[in-house]
Amino acid sequence: MQYKLFGKTNEKVSRLGFGCMRFHTNSDDNKDIKEELAIKQIRHAIDGGVNYIDTAYNYHGGESEKLVAKALKNGYKEKVKIATKLPSWLIKTRQDMDKYLNEQLEKLQTDHIDYYLLHTLKKKLWKNLVENDVFEFLNSIVADGRVKHVGFSFHDDIDLFKEIVDSYDWDFCQIQYNFLDENYQAGKEGLIYAKERGLGVVIMEPLRGGSLAKGIPEDIAAIWNKADKKRTPAEWAFKFILNHPEVDVVLSGMNEMDHINENIRIATETTPDSLTNKEKELIDEVKSVYDSKIKVRCTNCAYCMPCPKGVDIPACFELYNESSMFDFDTAKKEYTKDLKNENKASMCIECGQCEEKCPQHLDIREKLKEVVEIFES
């Protein structure tokens, strides 16, 4: 396993981190984790050199942190760094921050957390945290020893990312990044910006929720198969990220032993700047084909929201794009089952307010009709 100095922490972390949010369950209840299997998998990863264990307050309905505590018994806790996150969306007062942190310490059965993040920062959540003295909170939890290092995970645009980076003396940050999302949210610009300011960088969604590793379209598979050295799509996606010298840790929500072994191998073998120009060109070709399948050039900025009739425009367009780029049946299932009826494209009355606010000048009303045609007809 390769290790890197992590931002301002002066600590070494494994380039592969274990994301504790996708364990197998005994039933449809996300809280009902297959404990014995999950513990075995976490320990197997640690035995393979992984020392960054990532969880959060809300993962597996609040059960992930408890599971991690069990997995780290019998000497495993001393081998790793624990990262967990403040549930930013639940914070209403300054006191709430301490309440949730103390609850997490109890769940994790520890007196301190190595890496503590403000979870899923977006404009409204960030504004609320600042108004409730989050900086004083961060200073206090480091001073009293409950937390060693502080950071944040991010889900908004690059301007807000830079604002947050510059607002505090952070140790690290966590961003979404993969070869399709170089210009999405913080993106490559944010990756470089954070690294230049001395922050450690953790990458989430390296496989875009699994879309880059399974159900690969035939035309994409044909490109991968042109490579001199044959690799799985998952390996190409991980290698793309690990090739960046700015990246410290890549998180993977691993729940199969084969995936754990493969990812450990990839993280062990792949050094920064190791991809050849020919390999980079192959990735660019794959990216170009995926890009050609995009139906709506929506950046998910949400300036079009809220819709007066309740349509979740960004969600509709995201699933529309996924139906074309990846797997149609999966996208349609998510649209049908996961998106509430009041948020579906068919609720659009063509008032046009969204188009007046869209910085991309998208023909939103016509595109919503296309969404209705493929998902609701």
C-alpha cells in the first residue's frame, strides 16, 4: 500500500480509504447491516494496508459508526485513522454541534476522532453553520482534544468551494472527482486550489456511484479493450484519480472481497504521474463518448429552483442523462420509485420561470417533455 502525508496533519494515510456506507444488509432496511461480513471486510482491508476509515452520522441509518466501532476492536483501532462527519443539515444551534459530536464519540467508542468533517457543504448549509459559530466550534473541539484534525466535504460550485477553503485553517477537504466530473462541483480546479493551500484532499465517487464500473455500454467497452494492457473499467477509473499527485486518499464503498483485493492492488501499484500519454488519450476517448451521450447540458447549479409546481428539474435531467450514458433500466427505476410524483417532469406547466434563471440558457420546458416521454409514457 502507498501512503501520503495528509495535508497539514503531518500524518501518513493510505491512498485507498474504506467508505463505510454501502455494506450488505440482511433486509431492505438499510440499518440491518450484515455485521459479521462487514467487520470481516473492514479488517481484511486494514490487513491489506488501508488505514483511513470513513463513516458519517447518517450512514446506514445511523448504524455505520456503531459497526465501525465493533470492527476496530481487538487491536484494529490502533492501526487506523477514523474519519466521520457532523450532520450539517441537522444543526439549528451552536449547542447542536457538540451534541452530535459527543453522540458520535459514544457510537465510535473513542475519546477522539482523527478527522472530523462538516458534512456535504452547500450554500444554505454553510451559511447556517457560519451563523451558528461553526468556527468557534472547530477551534474548541481541537483545543479540548475531541478531534485531531478538521475538514469538510463539499457538494456545490467552485466559487463557494474557494470561499470555504479560504475561510478557515482547514487540514483537509473531501470532494467528488472522477474522469467524467473534472469540471463538476469543485472539480479539478478545486482539487488544485485546495492542494496549493496545503489541504489534504480526499476523493469520493471515484466510480460515480458504480456507473463507471458496471453495465458498461458496448462502445465504451470497445475503447477500453483497445488498451495494450487490459484493465477493468474500475481499474481505469481508479488509476485516473491516483495518477493525480494532488490526491491523497480515494474512498471506495467496498462490500465485496474481490473489490477490496482489486482496489488494494490498484492503490499499491499506481504511483502519481504514472499513466502514459497513450493511456491518458484512451481515457479522454472514453470520456468523449460518454460526453456525446449527454442529453441535457445541465450543471446542476439549481438556479432554476424552486419550481413553482414542484418539479425537481436537476434530478429529472440527471436521471435523463444517466439513462442515455449508462443503464436505462436503472435510471427509469430511480425516476419511477425514488422521485416523488410531485417532483416529476409531468408536473411542469410550462410557465418558463426556470428558463429565465438558467445560466446555461437551456430549453428546459422542451427537455422536460423529453423526460416525460422516456420515463412516464
